[in-house]
Amino acid sequence: MSQKKTRPVNDPYEIWEGPAGFQWNVLKKYQKPENEAKNPYARWFVAAKSDMTDGQWEYGDTYVSDIKRYGVRVK
């Protein structure tokens, strides 16, 4: 299901974690999962932080494929 409303960083739809301390908080999804699976350019609006951002959140769209390739869903 696509999520039409953008959620706050402290109450995301999902949380994914990856290497180098990466954490992606999914704040908005633009497509349904079945459409995302067919679209190599599907994206989510996320707040991301890692060891490279000094623990600060950076906001923007990220490819779903990148998050799923490098991360593990924890929530």
C-alpha cells in the first residue's frame, strides 16, 4: 500500500538498517508494493543517518532497490 501522508521522523512507516551505521526511516511511499516491484526507479521519501552524517538526519528520496539491497527491515 502506498502511504499518502508524510510521517514524522520519530514515527516512520518502516525502519531499515544497513552497514556503516545506516538507518533509513521511511516517511512516505509513492507506489503500491506490486508497482514498486516492477519499477527499478521506485523511490521512498526517507530520513537517513549514518556514521558519515555525524548522527544527523538527511531527508530525501532514495531508491527502494538500494534500501532493500543494503538494508534489513527492523520495524
